[in-house]
Amino acid sequence: MTKSLEQKSESNSNISKTGYRILLLFKLLFESPRSRMEIDKEFEKDDVLKKGISYDTITNIVKALRKSGCIVKRPNIGTGYKYILEKHPFTTEISEKALEGLQKIRDGITSFSDWQLLCKINRLYEKFANFTMNEKHTDLLLYNHPLKNVDINLLEELVKHCESKQLLKITYTSPIFGTERLTFIPDFISFENNVTYLWGYNLRYQAIGYLRLDRIKSLKKTFCVNTNSILEQYESCILTVTYKLTGFAKLAYEPTRFEHIIIENPDYIVVEAKVFNKFNFLQRLLSFGLDCKILTPRSYIEEYLLALQNIRETYTNEKQKNS
């Protein structure tokens, strides 16, 4: 190879400029169609080349790309006088069957209600999407999941704020009240029924609450002189419940992130739970059936008995209507 075809950049002595020009032009055309003038400007701005490129050299590089298997349309009135990369060999097509299998895997992971694992899978699928030219397949890989409307950068930022219990000013779109500006202490993020929620303490309502992440429009850190007092208020709103499990419920028991076993013996276990959502917790206790008995506090035992009574009355009334 002659010296003119293998010049070296002073600051990048191991880079063949000829090879680098081919890769750079491929990158530019992969991003979008380009005119000769646009290509010349991009080459001039490049940190390695630092100079423009002649039209004859562009023509030679396009020939090299075509020899490698690329289909490049030449500039004419029909292309807006731009080179267009129509196809290249550096891709793969994912079959419908394979795509269906990939989606079943993601659906299975979604059913675990583990948003962090789902984010990892989505990042992997984003890489798969880079290697297919089929627009339908690309959209399925990128957007066919329940986090598609969630700002991932905002999600990652909220994770950090949850760890520090940073007081936040949040602009939120409520389906009932419209745009709200809330002061909120974030605590944790949950993923339930394909929806991502931010849980914490809502200072406006002085109560534990949750916000849908896809309805959070903006947030910023704020400070308060009595932050410790507010955190104490929040902690006082968290209900601590202990309950006993026997029989099959004891054997099949799996603790949530807010539960731990405080007593364990061959006949039963006693669990202590931090309760943020009484309704969800009620559903959990009901799922244990007769193998579950609430121990403390008395106030929640009474709420639980009232809920059971209401359920019974609902079924009794329904039976009377149908009789």
C-alpha cells in the first residue's frame, strides 16, 4: 500500500486514514442521508482527520462500501442530491418466532414485578434492536414493555433520592386534580400490575402515598429546616403489624422487602411487617386463609375483622338477589 493510502495521524499513529475514512462515512450514512457538502463538513470537524474531503475521494469510499456489501444510492434529484445507505451486511434479521420467544421471556420477567431486572432486559433488547433493519421488529424490541412511558433517567435519579430520603418538589399530573405541585419524601419504588410507583410521604396530605412515575413531569431537590421532624411524622404513619402463620401458609411463606420473621418454630412462624398500603396488605393476609392470625396491633385486627364482615355481607346480599 502506498504512502498516500496509509498516512498516519500524528496524534493517532495506529489509525489508517483510508480505513478510518471508510468507517466514518459508513457511520454518517448509517445515521442519515448526506450530501457531498455535508460529508465534507463532517470530515473537517472530525477530531482525527481535521480536514475536508474531495468529491473524488467520497466517490472512492462509496465504491469501497459497495464492495463490502453495502447498497448506496448515488446523489440525484430523486434523493435530494444525497447519498443514501439503503442496506448493509452488518445486521441480522430476527425471525417472527425468535421475536415471539424474546417477548415471552420479557413478559415472564414482567410478571415478577421486578422493575430493575426489567430495565436490564430492556437495555439488552435495545442492543438487539440495533442489529435489525425491520422497523416493526425494532419497535417491538424497544417499546413492547410496561416501562415504555417511564423516563429512565428520572427513575434512576429517584432511586438515589429514595436512598437519601431527599425532600423533593414534584410537578405531578393527577387524573383528578390536574397539575399538582407536591412536596414529597421519596422512600421506595414499586412495580405493580405493570405500573411503576414512587412511594413516600406526601406533605400536602400529611400521609403516606404513591405517585405514578409516568405522571411525574419534573422534580427538584428542596430543603426544609424541620426535615427531621417531617421524617418522624412519616415514620409514625407506617403501621407495624405482626401476624402468625401455620400449616401450608408457613411452609410456602416468602417474605416481602418489608417483612421479616421474628419467631420461628416447627409449628408456626411470627412475621413483623411494615405496612404502607393497607389494602394491598389486606389482600396478602386474605391469601393465607385460615392459616393466618393477626397478633398486633389491636386497631388493625378490628379493621381486618370489619373487612371480613363487609366481604361476607357482599356475598350474602348477592346470594339473596339471585335466590
